[in-house]
Amino acid sequence: MNGWDRVRSSRSRLGQSSNGHQRMPSRTVTLGRVQPQAPGNRNIHCNDREANQPFRFKGNSIATTKYNVLTFLPKGLFEQFRRVANCYFLMISILSTTPMSPVNPVTNVVPLSLVLLVSLIKEAWEDWKRFQNDMAINNSLIDVLQDQRWVPTPWKKLQVGDIVRVKKDQFFPADILFLASTNSDGICYIETANLDGETNLKIRKALEKTWDFLTPEKACEFKG
């Protein structure tokens, strides 16, 4: 009996149990492979606001401010006392108010109050500038297709599924699907410097079936 015959005979003996019955082959389990879950479905109706209304998609307005009228004081004080220096002066001010303290409490409370006041004014001014910037972006106009005509609409009122017309050297109001271009080959050139810092133009090409969706009358036919 050669070596291969001995290996086969040993496998046949291991494959049988003590009572002579054939054992079931073991299943191979591969670690590290997880069956991916099915993604959730999201139905978006193109060029149909009434059909998208029950889904209650998020709006297109942006907000980069940190505070509002109600949360400015508590959140502002919380941000200030996250600094070690302000906490140190606060503890000194509290200790100076005790009867055994030889230090005048005014000498510690007044500087701390001035520092907090200046810091809060600075935070309020910076947040106000952010609010003005948000308002300027949200109120920027974009042509939206409504009732077979292009209607200038603020960015904040743009809804999911709308068909928009982006002109040359104009910013995009949101993530959009490229349908048509005034170029005969359905190509446009976009710049993403405000996203990734790259100033070179990137080429995007629309599907040939949507090249003629340029006029409002033709674009109204687009459904999906």
C-alpha cells in the first residue's frame, strides 16, 4: 500500500462512526464574510412634486450657525467653560467669596466677567456672519421647471425631483442628475474647487435619450 492509499483508507475510516453509519460531511464556515443587508428603498418621482409630498423629503436649505436666540446663552457659556483657563478663574472667584479668603472677590470676578463678555460678543458676531452667509446662499435663485416654464426659485425652496436649469458659470444648488446640455454632444464641464480644491474642469456627459430635453415643453415630458 503506497502513501496515497493509506491516506484514502484513513479518510474512509474517519468518515464512519463507531456503529458503522456514514457521518455527515462538515460544513465549511468562512470567517470575515458577512451577508450584506438589502438597502432601504427610496422612491423619488421626477418632475412631480405632488407624488413626492407624502414622502416628506428634507428641504434644501442649509444652516451653519451654532446658536439661536434660545440656545446662545447656555451653549455659549458651556463653550467658554470648556477652556481650562476660564474654569481656573471661576474656581478662584468662588473661593474668594468665602469668609476666610483674604482676597477681595471683586478683583477676580470682574476680570472673569469681562473675559466672558468679550468672548460671548465675539461668538455672537461670528455666528451672525454665518447666518448672513446662509441666508445669501439659501436665497440664491435657480430656474425650476414648473407648468412648462422656467420659474426663478430660491435654493431653499428646491424640492427633491425638481428639474432645474443651471446656466454657465453658475453654482449648483444641490446634487443633480445631468440630463441635457446646450452642447451638441451632451457634454458639460464642471469645477469642484469648493469641494476638493481641484481647479481642473471635469467632463460629464448626459445620456443620448435625454439630449433633447432643453426646452421647457420637452423637459416636461421627462418622468421617472
